[in-house]
Amino acid sequence: MLSSNLIVPFAILKASLEAFVEMGGGRIVMFCSIVAFREDEGLSGYTATKVGLRGLINTSRREVKERNNVSIHGVYNQSIQYTGMKTILDSVLYLLSVPLGVDVDLVIDAYPPR
């Protein structure tokens, strides 16, 4: 879980940032989870990796702040089962319309009532 939820996104983000800086700009959309903002019982390992990913997104933004043509977006959604694929795709389309250099987080909380 640690590899797929944190280590691999870290490697992809760092490689993408280097490429975008060389190209003069670009956009990175990182998919996280709503649990990066709240704790769900029984998901301590998963939650830890998603909080780490949220930190990676926010810290990476600060590291490239002077590079105005690089955007790092975070999408924090519930599972596809509750969110729906159309909502996820609409989120990506929206993020593509945001000017480069502007970082946006989208939080999609579509949990069924508890």
C-alpha cells in the first residue's frame, strides 16, 4: 500500500516536475482521497499514505512557486463507487481550464449519509 499510494506518486511527481520545468510549463493532477482530511475507522494505514500524499502535493507546490507555468492540482474524492466516474472526469476537465500557475484543490465528498 505504501508503494502504490505514496512512493510511486512521489516518483511520478518529481519526474514530471523536472520535465515540465524543462518544457517551460505543465499541469499535474494528483488523485488523493477524502480521508486525507478526516479519519475513517479501520483505515489507519491507508489514511497515513493519503495524508502523506496531501503533504507531498502541498510541499511540491511551494518548491515550484517561482515557476509560474507549472500547476499542481489535488483531487480529493471518495471512492469511485460513491463519487462516480463522470464527476471525476468533470473535475479533470475543470482543472484543465484553470490557468497554468494557479493551483487548485477539489474536494469531492460524496459519502452516503452515515
